[in-house]
Amino acid sequence: MLIDSHVNLHGEQFADDLDAVIERARAAGVKRMITICCRLSDFAAVSAIAEAHDDIWCTIGAHPHHAKDRPDITAGELIEIAEHPKVVAIGETGLDFHYGYSPREDQFASLTAHIEAARRTGLPLVLHTREADSEMADMLEAEMGKGAFKPLLHCYTGGHDLARRAATLGAWFSASGIVTFKKAEDVRTVFRDTIPREKIIIETDCPYLAPVPHRGQRNEPAFLPDVALGLAAALDWPVEDCIASTGEAFFALFDKVPRP
């Protein structure tokens, strides 16, 4: 049983063949999918996909690139939207200092609201982090001191220190197609040496980061078995054990999603 925790199915990349993409995922053994909201203005499109399919759920959130669009978003607004029956997580939110598409102060303000919404709803918090390891670790530790929440560091490419500090707080981590890339040994090393196996889930992060042997193609959830193969190889983990464990970790985190 394969579970794709992070699929962006609502973009223009899938406009012409969304149904075919979903059918290919099912044929590949993907039993549950979560399509991710990265802009607050996209929620109607994201939730419509989840509403149309019994095996797809969704999130509500603003990626740090888009924090500038609504830096004044409140936890209360997010909580109200999260009452939608198909919403199973808050996010994607986080910190990204690589591109600087949103000012840092807007990213911190947005992330703070998302954390509070996750804390108050009990829903998982989907986090994006790029070139902000120490700031993310500091914020997670400070916010966890105000009350528990369930963080997922998605598509994890950070270092050992953030992984160690987040794992101490009980965080989950997701492996994407990056674990199959030839030049990503540093990522594989962190998953192998620092992240507890029972806290690892897998994702495709469509439509980008297609795993080997699909590099250069548009990514889609049907490629999830290749992520599992890459993660299993990196951790010297029997493939069936890897699939079973990442599935169990998914349901432990996204506990609103029913098992097949």
C-alpha cells in the first residue's frame, strides 16, 4: 500500500489530463493522496479535486513564496477554512530564504499563524524549509513550548541539525524523488543516520522532482513506487518493510484520512 502525501494536482500542468494522472496513480498501487494548497486563493480548486475523488484529501495553507500575498492571515481564518471535511492538514507553509519571493518578516508572520491553526485544530502542519534550517529549528522549539502540534518537514533536504532538533520534538519527515538523485548523497545520509524510520513518509511533490528513472519528466503520483525503491536502497531497508512503515507513519500523522 503506497500513500502519496504531497501532490500538487491543481496546477496548469495537470489541466488536460488530471483524470488520467489519478488513474495511473491508482494503477501503480497508490491508495491515498493529499493534494497540497500552496496559495490561499487556490483552495477552491484544491478542495474541488478532493471533493471529486474518494481517495484524495487536501490541505489549506500558503507556501512561504506567497506569504507576502496575505501576511496578515490569522489562525482563525485558517481554522474556519479547515472545517472543510476533506481538509486533513494545515500548510504548506514554512520558511524559504533561497529566492526571497516574500520578505522574511512576512514568512515568519504567516508561519506563526499556520502553527497556531495546527495547534488549535490538532491537524498536521506541512512545512517547507530552504536555506532556513536554524531559523526553522528555533521556531519549532519556541512554538512547541507554547503547546504541542504535529510538524511534517516535507521533501526534506535539510541538514543533520534541523533533523535532530525536529525529531526530538516528534516531527515527521517525508522523502521525495530527491533521494534517488545521484548527487543527493547528503540527503540520503541524513535519512540514514539522523531521522527515525518510524517518522518517515514518502511523497512525489508533483509536478517537480521526478525520481529516477523519470528525471526530466513531469512528476506524478504514479512514480511513488520509485521513491520507495530509492529510499529503501538508501537505508538498506527491505522494500516491503519500507512501504509498510511509511504507510503506517502516514496514517499516524494524517489521522483524518481513513485506511483503505
